[in-house]
Amino acid sequence: MPPTYVRDLMTVGVPTCKWETPIKDIARFLLEHHVEAMCVLDAEGHGIGVVGEQELVSAYGRDNPDELKAEDIMTEGVPELGADIPLTVAAQMLKDQGIRIAYMMHNAAGIIYPAAFISYRHILRHIAAKDEKDLKDLGLAAERKSPIEQFIERRDEARRRAGMKYTSKQVNTPAKTVCTCLLVYLYTTKESTCQ
């Protein structure tokens, strides 16, 4: 069935940064991951603003751009859309509000944070798609890596950047098994703050 609603085309999982993140790091992230914006989180994890290409370009001419942080340039507030809105309505709302990205928010124990997003890029991909296979990585039905797989991938990437030559496939120690079990436990408990 072709995408009809925002939930069918949105990306689950939102690029976020802390309010004190240097804008240079944000610009690097946007370029490396081909995303338009990052949602800015406060110390408790609430979404408080957005930093995207427009905010970064606007900061380019300011004094001391190397010292600027996310909170210095963000657009306050997080633009929201519901996941059950038809795509045509969502596209019109983005255009009418003059925004290129909107978020689907989630409330977990009083912490309101972005859980998914839709952007102009999603709509362009929908227009350009030859068939549904071109969009298989989007929407609620998209295949995703488990949190442990994501952790291992990030860890191995950090090791690679640090010049270490081994990966999780080459090392299978009891310590690794214990760490994996601990991560699974932390992820499945309500008190977990792992991301």
C-alpha cells in the first residue's frame, strides 16, 4: 500500500543535540548524515528548539561563531505534526508554516521529546520514488536495527576513529557478553536513560 499518512513516510528516531553543543559539531553532523536539522534538548531531555541549515547560515556572519552553542542560534520551540495526518495536508502545513521539518513528539514519564520527523526531503523522496521499495526505510513499518546493534555499530565506529583495529566480530570475550547483557537489562528497565 503506498504511503498515505505521515506515519507511513516519517523517520523514526530523531537527530538530537544538547543545548551546549558547539555549532561546528552540529554543522558537521548535518553534512555527514544528510539531515536538515537537529532537535535541541535541555538537561532533562525535553525538546526545546531546532538548529538547522537556516540557523547555521544565519550564525555564519556573527562574531565568534566558533564559540556559539546550539542554544545561542536555535529556533525556540519544536514544530509538531501528528502522525495520522494525510501527507498532502502535512506538506501544505509545512509550506504554510514556513518550516522544512516537523516532529512527532512522545511523552515518557513527563519528558516530552521528539520521536520521529518528516521533512521536505521525505516528500521529495515520495515524489521521486519509482515504487514502494524506494521508501522501505521510512515509516513505522521500516526495518530498524536493535538498540544493541546500534550500540555495537557506534562503538566500533568510535574504535575505528581512534585507530583501534578490532571490531565486535573479532572479539568475543566473557566481558563482552556481560556488557551486552547489562546493556539489554538497562535498556529494558524503566529507569534506563540509554539512548
